[in-house]
Amino acid sequence: MDKRGHVLNAVFLAVGLGFILEPAGDVATFRTIAAVFVPLVLGALFPDVDTHFGKHRKTLHNLPVLAIVAAYPIYFGNLHWVWLGVLTHYVLDALGTTRGLALFYPFWDEEFGAPIGVPVSSDYADAMMLAVTAFELVVAAGLVHVLPAYLPEGVALPF
């Protein structure tokens, strides 16, 4: 996916998550959208910084980088939601493109992807981005609204 696709994915996710987390459609919904919007977009753009140094789809497109970004809200108390932008960037590259990404770099150079992706320059890239975004929102809705009923008593999700 190109930068435009990643930004649009993050924008649609921010709006969708606003309604998933605060479904009433009131001020709380729009406050949630505002709270997740900028961090999601920043996180969605961050992995492509490796187009200017290192190896693209390797240096910043891997699970160790995601773990570091995901630890920021836990350890430092900041960068909330940026990890989700990074994760959705990875999902979009893995599912939406033909190349995939090196999830275990620098330990293993092999790139992983799904056979359903399209080339970044394809006329179908936008449609693929929308399909992956819809998939991500269905997963998010399941995590927020379905999974809690199956968790043991006293265990809560962090969102």
C-alpha cells in the first residue's frame, strides 16, 4: 500500500473505532474519534520511514518494532493508539499487497504476506484497502463487544 492508502486506512479506522468504542453517536463518540485519529495516522505512517534508511518492509516493518511501540503506553504512559496505527499498517501490507513484510527481521529476512494482495500500483489497491479496513473493524468490534463475554471473571481488556 502507498502512503495515501495507509492514511485513508487510519482515518477510516479512527471513525470506525469511535463508533465501536462509543456507539451512541454523541459527543463521546466524536471525542473518541478525535482521541484516536492523530495517533492512528502517525502510527500508520511510521513504518514507511524505512523508505529513507535501512531496508523497506524490513527495518520498521517487523514484530520487534511493534513490541517497542506497543510498550510505550505501558512503560512511559504516552503514545496511546500509535501502536494500533503501526499494527494496522502491517496488516494492510501483509493482506493488501503482493509483497508482504519481514515480520521477524532482523532475525529472519523472509517476507510474509497473504495470497489475496494486489500490487501497490494496481487499480484495485483502493478497493483492497477498503476491504482490509472493513476486516480490521470487524475484528475490533469482536474484541470490544464479543470477546469480553468469554473472558474469565475479573479479567478485563485494556480498552
